Amino acid sequence: QVQLVESGGGLVTAGGSLRLSCAASGSISNSLIMGWYRQAPGKQRELVATITSGDNTNYANSVKGRFTISRDNAKNTVYLQMNSLKPEDTAVYYCKYVCRTTFNAYWGQGTQVTVSS
């Protein structure tokens, strides 16, 4: 069982930046892939960015060039640096962990990001 705790969300004006953190209760070195997803009101949850155990990254087209996902294995934490934020980035952001051995997926409780125009 892996527990994930997201932090770093908040209210920011358009053009601003935020850094989200996802702290895992276990070693993230055991993960196959970790990622950030978001869900806006009335919309389905969507992928924002992922990072594999080999540090390969993938981004949604809507955030490419603005967001950066990274990981610190020593701190068991994954980050999402969000720059040039837009009102359409407003959503609850969730962290996801997929175990490399069982392929079980775990989710955090989410952190709210609100971008005002």
C-alpha cells in the first residue's frame, strides 16, 4: 500500500507559477510510472504529465513547454513545476503511482489549483 500526499496548490493569477509536490509513503524507486492528472468541474480527469522510473517524461499538449515533471528518489517525492499558468489550468490536481511489480495504481487526495484571469 502506498499513500500519496499532494501539496503546493493554491490561488494564482494568470501568468504566475506554482510547484506541486507529491510525497509517497514508500520508495518511488519501486514505481513503474508516476504522474499528475487533473480534473476540472464537470470534466473528466485528464493526464497532465508522467515520469517513468527511467526518467522518461510525457506531457499533455496543453501543458508542453509550461509544465515540468521531476522526481527526487531520495525524498520519495515527485514534483510538477507549473509556469505561465492560465485560467484553463484551474482544476484539482492528483498524483498517481503505479507499482512496478503489481501494477497496482494509487492516487493522492488531490490539491486545488485556481488560476484567476
